[in-house]
Amino acid sequence: MDTPPLRLIFMGTPAFSVPTLQALLDSRHHVVAVYSQPPRPGGRGYQVQRSAVHQRAATEGIPVLTPLHFKNEEDQALFASHHADLAIVVAYGLILPEIILEAPRLGCLNVHASLLPRWRGAAPIQRAIEAGDQDTGLTIMKMDAGLDTGPMLLKKSIPLRADTTAKDLHDALSAMGGDLLLEALEGYTTGALHPLPQPIEGVTYAGKLKREEGQIHWRSSAVGWVRKIQAFTPWPGVWFEHEGVRLKVLAAEAITHITGEPGTVLDDQLTIACGEGALRIKILQRPGGTALDAATFLRGYSLPVGSILPCPAIS
């Protein structure tokens, strides 16, 4: 059954959202307005920059709106004035009040980077890797007033390998978003798909990443820190201190058959004992320096075998 093209509002901010926006622009539907986070300082020169979504929409001549919030009546009225059939939300970065959720004729759909109800919240990509999940994916959800609690239209899963990084997963899920959303739009508007409530069991929350989470606690598991390195690179990053210098770890492997006093440098391959196993650091970086493999790094930095690194308390 053919249905008329939809009038859509797109709401997104980072690069993750751009492929889904592009899929909508290339479809038969009409994107009548784009909402994104306001331009903010960023980059090396800390210049004010428009978001990735803002930049892409601007090249198409689509109106881009950047309200700080939707608390005032003017922004609410402007949103309603688009007379949209649906709003599509992909990593927008603002909690939407009920008046906004209810303004489009068919409500708001969200492309969420997990298999709900697992990993509701701000950092589903990183938390899935950190937890050692075997798979994850995307969920197309009809939004309600809760935090990623709305009924689901469609899911698609992908496996996670032992070496999957946050960048790998980010890029894979980002590329999946457009096709899955278009499939959901077709099913939703023709009645072939109906929103189903999320299961009560299996709910987890992907809390916002904090910078302090990246400090290595040598008394914990080496396997756990390898996952964190894969999940937290590039931000918030994983690091340890040596004589007041913060050294950022960009790649490492867990050596499970080696033990020692946690925090002890065990060999000239930069293998450091943990509470469970040892962490062999492959790539690391000094503040303001270049990322180097461990052998090259050690030629210019003294971290001899037997050194004992600070062991902060496990929070």
C-alpha cells in the first residue's frame, strides 16, 4: 500500500546522525526542518563550530534551528508550525518535553544505538563494549516522556568482536541507521509495524561517560581494562600516572598467565601487573606528544622493569 510522502523534522547533532539524515534527504519524504545543538567552540583552535548535522542540512538549504531548550512558548509554537507528520531524533542531545513529543501528527521516532531495553541512556556504544557484550545494534523506538522507555518498532543486531572499538561500532551503527529507519517508516505508516512495549526484564542504563573513569586501577582486571581502552578511546581516554606524568593508553592486550604485584612493570615490553592478569601496553602517548608503540616510546622515556606505578583506590 502506497502512502503519501511524510513531512519530517530531523533532530540530531553529531556525525553519527548524518547518514540517517542523508537517507531521509535521498528518500521520497520531505525534511522540512532540522534541529541541532547550537554552535559551540571546538577543534584545535577552539573556534565556534556548527554541528555535523547543521553543516549537512545547511548545504541542502534546509532551515536549521538551534534552541537551547524547549521551555519557552515561542520555540514550542515554532516547532508545531512545521505541521510535521513525524519527528526523527538521532543523538540530538536534548530531553524533549511532552509538548514537543506530541506536536507531530504521528509523534517522534528515535534511532537508539542499542538493543533496548539494554543500555538506555547517554553512552550505549561505549557501555556495550566495556561490558563485553556479544552483540548490540539499533532500535527504532516511538518516544515517550521516559529515558529511552518508549515502545519499539524495529531492531537490528550486529555482533561485537573481542577487538571491536568504540569507533568501529560507532561507524557501523551510524551506517545502519538510515536503512533501518526507512524500513520502520514504511511499516509504521502502512500499519505493518506496531510499536511494542519494551520488556520489563533486561533493563540496563548507559550512564554518561566521566573523565575520571579512564584512570587505570591496577588492582582490577586486565581484561576489563582492555575493554575500557577499546570503549573509551578517544574520549574520555584511558591513562595512568608515572612520576606526575599522565600517560594515555591507546591500545593494549591482556596477558592472563602472568601475575605480579599490581602496578609493577614486569618486563621490557611494558607489561604491567593487574589484580587479575597483566596489561601489556601496545600504544601510548605523553601529554602533547605523538602516539607511539611501546618499544619506540621506551627508547625516549624511562620506565624500567620493576617500577611500581601508583595504584589508586577502586571507586
